[in-house]
Amino acid sequence: NNLSIVRIKADDGSEGYGQISPYDADISAMVLHRKLAQHALGRDPADIHLIVDRCIEANYKFPWSYVCRALCGLDTAVWDLLGKRTGKSVCEMLGGKPRPLRVYGSSMSRTIKPEDEGKRLARLRDAKGFRAFKVRIGKVCGHDEDEWPGRTEALVPAVRKAVGADVAILADGNSCYTPPKAIQVGRLLEEHAYGHFEEPCPYWELEWTAQVAAALKIPVAGGEQDNDLAQWRRMIRMRAVDIVQPDVCYVGGLTRALRVAGMAAAAGLKCVPHSANLSMVTVFTLHLCAAIPNFGDHVEFTIEDDPWTRNLYEPALEVRDGKVAVPANPGWGVKISSDWLAKARREVSERA
């Protein structure tokens, strides 16, 4: 249920592959065929902006999450098709250039002990050349509670000591804190020279997050969960965050992620998209970051080994000297595994 791949085929025989947002992807696939396919079939793939907007507006009674999760599959498949038609990678179509980009090693664990987290990040620094990492603090939607008492207070200095002063460290609160507690934790992060404080407050509480951002020197990042472009405009206008983090899969695909990045650029804000697993979302994100003018310092790259993303596509993404190369072949530049496709359950929507 974690993954669903979308294949589209045009009248001229050209094809493109995309991916629905991970997690409960079977639900999103049902939404794709029932609620979105009818608005794409028969249209020119080059009209991707019109197709995306029609899919959103035609489903105005069903905002937002599953419509956008499904739309990502359609949108990213169209971009792949257009890239293959032109013989260009997606980032080249957008004016960028395939190249190695710096990545930060993203920890997904809150069960690991602080000293063990520090040790494994130091090993990855030495083995893969990572010069930046992100750790998880607090507790998911934690109402100011820690994963266990004292963990965050121990983790923050332990990781800094383990990786050294010249490695960037980011921290993710995953909607844990009220503003007073978030500001307190933010001061701890500042004391140990952390690089950004992600999603300190429940993400829907924009005013809370804005209060934290105004009180701290450390940049506040957020937006991975948000898929309503009007909400994005509010977030940026009120300076709720200093760094925007759209997730290509959650926001509804590359087309809408580019719009968010453009809003941020116009406001002078950096864009560091969310890409927390090695499904196609990280491929999409690499192309996006290689093309936008306000890309931040690093692309998110998980350090966890998720079995459900193994051997999904080739060539696999590899960290070398702290960087990952943007796939340079046409479209997304990777090929979905034929073994994965052969084992998958299929559903087809066709033009009448």
C-alpha cells in the first residue's frame, strides 16, 4: 500500500512514468482513476498546467490530501513523457542542469538513543562525506511532550559533539510544540549552532509558527504537509516560515511545487523541499532543486533503509562526497523496475 506507479500513454505512442504520493497509495490510486483520469484523458500533455488546475477545481468538494496525492502521479508522469519527447531531463526543460547536489542525511528515528544517533551520523559523515544531517526532536504532534523525558535535551548537544562544528545539523519537531515550548527548544538549538528548526508547531497553526519564527534567530522551516496554494500564499505573506518545504508528492506534483517555489522566490525565501524516502519523490526533488533559483543548501536524503523503496528504479541514487547526482537521462532519468511492475496490481483508465 506504500507505492503506486502511474504510466500514461499518448496517441503518438510516447509514454511517461510518475508516482502517486507514498503511503496508503492504494487509496490515492482509486481517487486517481475515479476522480482525476476523466479530466486528463483526451487532453494535450503539453497543457499540464491546465490539466492540473482542472483536476483540482473539478474536485473542489474533496480537498485536499488524497486528490493532491493522486494528482502527483498524473502530473509527474506527464513531465516524464514531455521530457522523453524532447530528449531532455525534467530539470533541463525547466532551465536547469543535471549535476551533483549537496544532500543532508535525514534521520527518521525517535527510538534511537542520543549517543547512538551521534555515532551513526559520524560514521556516515566519514563513509559518505555528508556535511549536513537532520535529526528528530520532540514527539509527533506531541503537545509539548518528548519521545521520552529528556531525550531532546540530551540529543541536541550529543549530535553536535559527535559530528563536529563544521557539519550542519537541522532539527525536525514534527508539529510537537506550543509556541513557548518551541521557543525554549529553539534557544537550545541556537546554543548548539543548528541550521534550521522544522515544523516546530502543529503545521495548521500558522500564527503559532509565525510567533516562533519571529522570536528565534535560527531559521524556521515548514510546509511539507501543505497542499492548498492559498494556504501557501498566507504562510509566505505572514512570514510564518523562513524556509519553505513543499513535498512534490503531497502538494500535487511538480507543477504545483514549482508554483510554491516561485512564491517563495518572489518573497526572498529559500526552498528546501521535503523528500523523506527513496521512492521517486527524491528523484522529483533533485530535478526541482536543480532548476529553481532559490534552492537552499541541501536536498533531503534519508539515511534509513526502507525495504519498500528498494530496487524501485535504476540507476539507484548514490551519495558520493556528500552529493547526489541529478539523473541526466530524458524525463526523470530513471527506469521503473520491470520486476516491480510485473508484480503490481493494475488498474486502467482509457479514453472513451
